[in-house]
Amino acid sequence: MDMDPVPSSSPAFGTPAYTFRKSRSNPVPARTSILPILLPPSTLRPVAFRTFTRKHNLTISSSALQTLAGFVGRNCGSGWREEGLAERVLDEVAKSWRKAGGGVIVDEGKGASLKDILQVLEGNMIGGKLIGGNKPASKAPSRNRSPNLDNRGPISETVSAANVLDGSESGESDLALHPRQWLKVIEAFDIPRLTYHGDMKYFEIAKSKPSLFPPPSHKTALFRDRYNIVHQRLLRNESFQTSSGLSTQSSSQPTLSSWSTHQGYRLTPVANLLGRTGTSHLIFGLLLMSPTGELSLSDQTGSIVLDLSHARIVPEDGSWLVPGMFALVDGVYEEEAHVKGSSLGGNPGVGGAIGGKFLGISICGPPCERRDITLGTNSRQNSSEISSSGGLGWVDFLGAGSERAQGPRMRQIQAQYLQDANYNTEDGRRLRMAIMSEVNLDNMGTLDALKRVFNHYNDLDVADLPVAFVLIGNFVQKATINGSGLAGSIEYKEYFDALSLTLSEFPLLLQHSTFVFVPGDNDPWSSAFSSGAASTVPRHAVPELFTTRVKRAFATANAQVNHSKTDEPPGEAIWTSNPARLTLFGPLHDIAIFRDDISSRLRRSAIRVGPDADLDVAGASGNNGSEVEYQSAPRLQHTPPDTNAMTCSTSIARKLVKTVLDQGNLSPFPLSLRPVLWDYASSLQLYPLPTALILADPESTPFCITYEGCHVMNPGRFVQEKGLPFVRWIEYDVLTNKGRVREERY
């Protein structure tokens, strides 16, 4: 992402048209590797004696010495003695053993788990060396920041093993902190800019400074990074893994029509289709429109024209496919002497469009991956357990702490709070959120509707109030443009001033809840040049110029209460970007918020598949007649179960949810349809899947759907059109990860 690649003929990924060599002035950095050795325990005994006995007054048993010898030989290699790697590792093990409450004798079952200590240390080692260090965490949490998480790194956590095992970083005093102390709103511009290396299989943070006017190479890196993330996720799917007990596959490639078999599927790069006319293949890449107007599929090796006149989407009407999305296509390659619009004229060329066309038989999106699989946790059985199968649990995707470093600690704090507060999942509402979308303040009925909702919660006890109110734009029905005859900045400020008067009538809510405001496309300042059309994402929050009266209302309400006697922070109003992330208890609860008219854009831009396909039919039945399905088929659960009258809207909602989460991106469109700031594109990634997604789309009906463990909610319009006196919002329970649509008259 930081280097300007060689100019290329590839329309999507910038793959060089010809092979080239790296210049000596920019050599490829060598990877640090360790050659494991077989280290006898007797050879390690003198070093262990100096470290454990003389330095830490501990006695190590023979079984523990054998375990440590295998660990040191596997992770430190031949440099365990000369470079002093073994002594550093053993010293950290001894410190962790002491802090975890181990006895004088270092052995399994003597007060601490040596196996767990070594497992945590192994994740903090690179090249046989322990990475990172600790610094004391602050006792007092700052505003809009989770407390005691300031020792995190940009990508992966580097806390010591003892802190993770015994769950103590700053003592037991922070166990009584109020949940809103752990509530953090993360703007899209503050999310770490991570890029995935497909060859080395790891994430790293971008070193270049983000800019609104980056070099053209960053546009290429945007699509390349999306491809690498989805591709590695696809290869980890069990349908693309071959069992070790299977015999060698036949020469013919597997097809999607035989998906029920246990053989692993193999992807064919586009460039490898040359010279293999008449053979069936399974290809994966980015759907795009070629300059000649033909639908093509592009990967990092080349592009091929698609012919989908005889294809079908799998499952039928299960998701939308739009140029800019990634897709799996099963079909037959036909080679031609000349392809219309191809600059290579049918000749082999790496990086450009190859000759011929690909006759698609089946086409579908990439399968989704559950959050616990991505992070390497075992949440289906016990959410506190950590799987030894790997995963990306050490990566800090949001800057709120990684799952493996902060997860056990946060679960302990959450469990302690629930025990002290006597939380009841059936009656308690303290860890719930009220979510409202399309809150048009220029509509006369909106303020009355807000009073109806606030009155509903104002009558509850303090312990039952929602932890947060999420208000999502557009806050005006027409774009805010000065000098155009539409609403200007003066009128826009008056709308928020009227909102502050309404909020002042409910001081109890302002004192004990957090209000989060997410803008839409009609809100300033992006609407000043987009005129209400799709503006660039991510976009900044509503400027402070318009929000002073609302902040004054919160300050006045909190001045009447002395919060110093309790651990509950004062209520506050937070204006954030679109999209944004909301976390509670660190990485335990990750809630993504995005305001976009995505369903209408999908219907307008969806590609035609099959001779009789109709783009405008959006309410067809779900999977009737479908014979093909992933082995790890997604399970959709509608919450709550509704009547048969909602079958059509439920089908559209399922289709929308599956499309977005399968692509793993909030804006899976070409930049011409939905502009994206290149250097902040990582904030749109849904990888790993959040625990919940608020997809505010007023063009779609309200719904709450769970898909692959991610609960997706759409509040719809807050106030119904045509003057109907109904108000709709969603009440979301954070702990049960379930939401429900509320509707009342006002």
C-alpha cells in the first residue's frame, strides 16, 4: 500500500502485464524464521536452574523441565543459547507463574497452569523473541475510551501472560465500574488502517499517512486488499479443504452441482484458463464491467469475459450480485481467436484480459465466516475458551483490544457486574440500546414521536434505562445547501436547537444514558456538494457548530447530579462518523453502524443471470428448487417470528443481509456508484464479523435477522410517511444479542 507499483493493464488489481524484478534499492525484506531443534531436558537444566531457582526461588519438576525444553526447542531453535533466547523465555515463564498464583514447585496442578502460560507466550513470540512490553494502565478512564486498555498495540496485543491468566491489570477495583465506563464509540477515521498480506498471511498497519488525495496506487491497493481478505477466508472454508484420507482427485475439476460431496474444491486462476478450452473450472474474482460494456471477472492474474445467459444464482434469489462484488463462477472456458475489446487479441498475457469467454453455469457469492472461527475462539461451547487452531485472535482490529489479550479479562468484568447488579435477562433493560433511524427533525411529527419514546423510558427505574440511545440520520429530509432555496445552515441549527428543548424535558435520560448521533447523506457538510446524492464514505460527524445547544442541555442536566459518589459516568452526547463502531466491554460486543440506502442501490445495479431473469422481481421465494448449498450453510433466524403477511419483506431482508455479510464489506460497489475514501476503506470491512450490525436503510422494512452469529437490524423510518401516527424503533439487548422492533402510536 505504501509503494507505487508498476503501471499495469489490469482493470482492478494493477497486476503487472509482464513479470519484473525488484530493484536492489528496494529489496524484499527477509522473513524471520526459526528452525526447530530437539533440545534434551538435561541440556536446558543449567539455564533453568539459574533462572527459576537462583533468580525466582522456584523449584522446577522433571516433567515441567521436559515441557519447557520442547517449547524452547520449538520456538527458539538453534539460537536458544548463543542469543540468550531461552533465558528470556524462562524468566517470563517464572514471572507469569508467580503472578498467576503458582506454588514453589513449578508443575502442572500446583496453583497455575504451565500449559496456558506457554500458550499465551507463544502468541507473543516472533523469531524466538518476546515482542512488546507492558506499561501501567491508567486507573481513571478517559472520555469515550475504554479504561485500562491503553497498553494495546496498533495490531496485536502484547500484554504479559500473567495478566491474561489471572485477569488482573490494575487490581480488582475496576470490577465495579459501570458498563458505560466500558462503552466506546470509534469513528471510522480512528479505526486502525490494516492491510492483509496474502503471501505472508498476516495483517499489518499501513505506514503511510492517510490523505484525502492519495496516489493512484492506493486505489489499486483498496481492491487488492479486499480480494486477499475474501480469498483467504474462502480457502479456509471446509468446502475448499481436501481431507487427508481422500485419494488423488481425478483430472476433471469439481463443479458446484456436486457440492454435497466431501471433496475439496480447487480454484483456477484466470490466467491458467489459457489453452484449456472446453474444460470446466471454478474461478473466483471481482465482477466488473469492461470498457466494451461486457461483464467480466478479474483476479490478480487476469480478466475473463463472462457469459451468464445460461447460468443461475446459487441459491436462487438468495443474494444480489453487483459489479464491484466478489463471486464464485462455475462453468466452461471457451477459447477464441480474437476477443472484442481485448488489447491482447487472444494471446496469453498475465495481468490483462485473456482471449475467449467463460460460460457460467452457476454463480454465487463467497461463503461467510463466523466471528468465533475468524478469531480462533470456541464460542459455541464456552465463550471463555480459546481454540488452539489459530485464527486472528491476537489482531486488534478496532483499537479496543484483541480477543485473546482482553477477552478473558472483559468476560470476568462483565460477569462480575451482572452478579452485582442481579441482572435478569427477562426483566432487566440496563444493557439494552434504543435505536432510531431517519430521525427527520424538519418533520413536525418527529419531535412528538421522540417525546413518546422518551416518555416510555423515562417512566422506568434508573437501573432499567437503556445504556445508549442511537439516533441515525438523515436529520433533515432535504440536503443542506446554502443559497439553493433548500434548507440552509441556519435552518439546520434551528432543528437541533428544537431537539435540545425536547431533550431538556427528560433530565433523567440525559444523566444516565449515552446518546450517539450518526449522520446521513443529507447532513452537512458533505451534502453541500453532493446535493443529497451518495457522498463519499466514510464521512465525518455533524460539525460542532450545530450541536452546541444539545451539549448544553446535557451539561445542565448532569450539573444537578453528583456522579462522584457512584461509579456511573455522567450522560453525554457523542457525534460520530458514518459508518461507526460501538464497543462494550472491549472486544466482547462489537456493534457496527451504517446509514445507507443500500437496498435500492442493489436492486438498481444487480446483474442479469439467465435468459428469463428479471431484476425488478425482489420478493420471490427464497431457495425453492435449489440443489446447491455450502456445506457450512448459513442459518437465518428471524427475530421475532412474524406473520405470513411479512413473507415478502422478510425474503428481501434475508437477501440484503446475506449479500452484505458474504461480501464482508459495507459498500461492495464500484467507486462510480458509491465513492470511497481510498485510505480509509478498511473502516468499511466487516472482517471479522461484528456481533451486531445496524444497517439503517429507510427504503427497506424494519427487521432483525441473525446470520452466522451476526445480528443485523434495520430500524426503518422513525416516523411513517403519509402522516400515520406511528413511531418505530428497535430495542436491542446487548447480552442476548437480540433485537426487536417496537411500534407505538403518538
